[in-house]
Amino acid sequence: MRTSARRRGVAAAAAMAVSAVGLAACSGGSGGAAEATCTNEIKQPDATQVTVWAWYPSFETVVDHFNETHTDLQVCWTNAGQGADEYNKFQTAIEAGTGAPDVIMLEAEVLPTFTILESLVDLSEYGAAELEDDYTAGSWSDVSNGDAVYAIPVDGGPMGMLYRADIFEEYDVEVPTTWDEFAKAAQDLRDAGFEGHITDFPTNGAAFNYALFAQNGWEPFQYDAEQPTEVGINVDSPEAEEVLSYWKGLIDDDLVATEDAFTTDYNAALVDGTYAVYLAAAWGPGYLQGLSEADADAEWRAAPLPQWDPENPVQVNWGGSTFAVTTQSEQPEAAATVAKELFNTDEAWKLGVEEAALWPQWKPMLESDWFTGLEAPFFGGQKINEEVFLDAANGYEGFSFSPFQVYAYDQQTQALFDMVENDTDAGTALSTVQDGLVRYATEQGFTVTE
Amino acid sequence: MSGSKSAVRAGTAQPTSKIASRRQRWGYVYVAPFAVVFAVFLVLPLGYALWMSLHNKGIATAGRNVFVGADNYVKAFTDPVFLEGLWRVVRFVLVMVPVQIVVALVAALLLDTLATRLSRVSRLLIFVPYAIPAVIGALMWGFLYSPRFGPAQDVFGLVGLTAPNFLSSANIFGSLVNIVTWQWVGYYMIIIYAALRSIDPSIYEAAVLDGAGRRQIALRIKVPMISSSMVMIVVFALIGTLQFFTEPQVLRSSAQGAIPSDYTPNMYAFATAFNYSQFNYASTLAFALGFLVFVGSYVFLFLTRKQSGLK
């Protein structure tokens, strides 16, 4: 009996040991940044390693380029998911107080969301302010707040209009340059027998819809990181209502589709001739070329975004990303260097442009002859950078986002969907968003000015 | 306890209490691996979530948790978004649970009566969807529902009709019921089928001698005899539906307007935590939902205590 009890005891102890090993294995992943495993190969094992989260396509080539050209610093890169997926992980790491990388790729629109959580380092301490002249004015305005610099701009999304020249030609319709002409072209295409829609107005367009409103002078938020508990909310302004009523009119006449963006259906419709126009950011051409089931006869061309007032053209931006340094980083200086230098050479940017179709905010590349002179085979050799997107990039003056941007987008998606589905008017949709955001911001402890 | 009894019966020379306590000590060692995992991955997180739900931290007052007592719970139970989500999952329960149970029961009764090779194949085919991970199943249905890629337009086109948009806000409820039913009916069917197989066939013979028809045997004998299994699967379905999350969350990628981020209470808690960084309120929502699921299951088990044999 004794023996058997002891033997059983040994078995139990062994079982416990096994489970303890299991637990240890589970907790191994949450170690410090330095222990992280990298997707890329480290070229200089003795150098300081800086962890980076980013989801650029073909980013490994850029990381390799950095690691080959730096002896004292090495980038350890992980793709932690695209957009919201990465932000979810970052939010969790912030709440947990551990687990964030040294450097993180963030879209400019979510910078206030994270600066208010005190999770981003002010890079002006590490010489970032001197770089201002290297970047476009709009992109610098998006990453800075007074003297503080919360991120280094990487790529942007100046907007233009990509259109099917073959469709416009077939139905003998002029390519529009103003929104009035755009509405007329939509009707003309329909009258001439075009069965598709001139374009799509996705109710879940979020930043896309923001850009369209902003073109008419919409400034929904006033937010200053110096006074983090104050926020101005003015979503339901006449400027936004004018734009949204315009689109609602086109939707009511069935001249514009209302398909959700970034679904498989939407992707197919973009390239199979359902839409004659794709209102796009500078990364749009790269996106289009990556889609399958394209119409073989398609002749794509690019033109500037239609204007409300052709005398005073306004340029807008949709998307674009930055590198920020997290406050969890134990080596902020090294991290700041990585953020500044990942994309500050012609070689790195050539990789970014050619492999990932990024639009540089770094002026030496943006203004280089090589970049402006690029001919796009997809657009029949048109120099789309020079003809369309450069003006848009240089004309962009920046935009102020809210410190609760994901919530604001979700509210807008819901209100626009209800507007289309239940046939309410633009003013109602915008005031629903306005009221929802004011209530939310107040609940969160902000002092709200309208 | 049983250990000390058997020790007494064995009649060893040593004082029983000493042996008993030593053997009980070993008992704890056996339980330890489970207890440790249970504590670390369930009890501790639950305790932490409870603590979080009693504190608050606004975005604008970052970094400081303030004790607020039951304030978050008051907010949750008066939050129209949460209540609307609850009402929605209650409607799902009212529709989805009966549909699943009836389909599973009919399939199991049919398969129980048939003893051909066809029945074995059918049993497998009905069960297969359950073997597909829920996320994959929902993604697949997302494609089937797609107006452009789905087969619906072709099928309806054959008889000259236009296919409905399965992803519109009017139809999304039925589309989701369909996915969940497709996924879970096989599982419930297997449970019912197993219960049916365990009934002594001589009971049927007796029933036939008494002049019972096939339908009477099915409804008057088989169904009452498997009522405890039925109660169990209803509880499973009830809990699963109140916690509805995976299918709408996956389908949301192709129908963001029809499925808002706060469609069900669980989705609302997820979005609140990970998209809006309000972990405290999200914990409250999760706890409030857990409490309601507990109450709902308890009430159901109480009402069916006779059928389930709990009484």
C-alpha cells in the first residue's frame, strides 16, 4: 500500500511538473521586447535590436536594407496585423503595461487616439523637429502638435480620380473636373446606356468619406494634445451636409452604388467595369493592380479629384501611415533613430515605391526626377504621379482627427448605412453622429465644445 | 472520503486517521495540475475582470483607475446599446433554438428508424458541418451570401426571380440563423441519436403489441425517454446563443452596415475593450452578460427539472 501510494505520488508529481512546463511555455511569449522573435534575419547579432510592428507589403526588403546599412542598430520586424488588428494588440499592450514594440506603424488618423493614452514618445527630444523640412507640410501637420512630434511620416494618400477611359469614350461622356460635372456625367452615362454606376459611395468608407467632406472645408474635430481633456466636435456642419446631400441625391437617382468598401464584391466591381470611376488615394493604383477578375479591355487613366470650386481647388488625403515610438520602449533613442531612418534613403524608398506602391511623404524622394517621371504601365504609360497626385500631395494641409477615432468611424458607418437603408436625409445622419460623439466624449471625461 | 472508508475496510494496523490524512494529501496533488490551470486561466482572470468592472478609467483621465462601485453596472443595464443587443440575442434564442432542436430531433428520429447504409452516410453528412471551425464556416457562408459570387442569383435566375440580398439589414437575422443551424444541428443530432440508441428495443415491441403506430412510438415513447438529453442540448443552445459572437463578427467584414460593432452583447464588449480601449466597461458588460446567462440557464433548468431528472 505504501509503495503504491508513493508510486502514485511520483506520477502525480510528474504530472504537475509537466503542467508547470506547459505554464512556463505559455508565459514565455510575454517576455520583454528584447526577447522577441523576428520575422526577418538579424545581420549584426551584437548590435542593439529594435522591435518594429508594421504591415507594409514587401516590408522585409526594406528591413533587410536597413540592417545591411547599419552596424550598431538592427530592426527586428513583426507583422502584428493590418490596421485595426494591430491597434487591438497595441491597445491591449497599453492596458497591460507590457508587450508593445519599440517602434509601431500607425496611420496618421489614430495618432491622437494613442497620444491621449500617453503611449507615444514625443520625438522632438530625439531631434525629430529638425526633420520638418524633409516632409510634406500636410503630413508633418498630421504627426506634430505645436513643438511636439509624435511620429515620423512614411506614406500618404493624396486623392485623385481613377477612371475607365474606355467607358467614358464608349458612351461619349466628358471626364468631369468638378462635382457638378461629375453628377452630370453620372446621368449622361446612364442615359447613354451604361448599365453600371459611375462610382460607389460606401457607407463604411470611414476615412474615404472624411476626405470627401474635408474637401468642402469640413473640420469635425478640434483637438490639441497640450489640452488632452478638451475636444471640439463639429461633425454636423453645413459643409459636410452639402457634400452628403450631394451624394444622397446621386444615390436616390440610382446613379451611384452603395456597396460596402473592401469586400470581395466591392473589389470585383472596381475592376470588372461595374464602376466607371474609382475615387482613389495614391495607393489606389497599387490596390487596383492587385485585384483579380479584371476586365481585360479596361483602359485606366488618372485625373485630379473633381472640385467644388474650380477657382480654389482643395486637395485632400485618404490614409497614410507613420512610425511612432512607444512609451514602453526601454531604448527610445535607438527606437527614434529606427523610426527616422527606416525610410530616409533613395534605396529604401525605391523598394517602397516599386514593391509596395507606397506614396512617399519624404520630400527628397517625392521631388526626385525618378519618382515624378515614373510612367505607370497600368495607366497606359501616363505619368500619374506628376500629372495628378503630386499636386494633391503638395496641396494637402493636414487634418485634425479625434482622440476616439475608431468610435467616430463606427458611428459614422452606422449613420450613413441608416441614411441609405431608411432613406433619411443627410442632416439627420450627421446630427445623429454629432449627438452620439458628444455624449461619448462627455462620458469619457472630456470637456466638449461644439 | 471514499479513500478513508476503504482504508477502514482494509483493516490495517495503523490508526486510520493518519492514513486517511496522508492519502487525502496525495489527493490534493492529483487535483493540483487541474487546480493550477483552473486558477491561473479562469479564476484569476475572472477576479481581475470583476475588479476592473468595479473601477473606471475614462480616455481623458488616462492612467488612473477610480473605484466606482456598481456605477458601471447601473450604466450597463441602462445602456440602450447593451439592452438592444440583449433583446436581439433573446430573439435569436426564440427563433434559433427551436429551429435547431426540431431539425436535429427529426433527423435523429429518422436515422434511428432507418438501418440502411444511406442512414449511416446521412448521419455523417449532417454531422460534418460541426467539424468545420466556426470561423471558416462563417467565411464560407459569407461567400455563399455574396450577391456577386454566391450561387443565389443563378438559382433564383432559373425561375426568373431576383435573389434577395442575404446581407441586407432586413435579411441578416435569417442568414445568421441559417449559418448557426447548419453548423450545430449535426452535433445535437448525434447527442439525440446516441440517447435513442440507448433505449431498450423491447419497449418498442411492447408498444407495437399494444397497437402503437410508428409516429406514436416516436412521439409518445422515444421523445419522453430522451427528455434529459433534450434538456441538455437546449441548455447548450441557450448559452451558446446568448453569447453569440463568432458568426456575426466574421460576417461583419462583408456587411458592416447590417451588422454594427455592437450587434450582440459579446460583440459590444469586444469592441468596447479592443477598439475603444475601455477595458473597465467591457469587463462590466462581460460580467453582466455572464450573470444573465447564468440566470437564464438556471431558470430553464428549474422549469425542466422534471424532464432532466434533476428533481
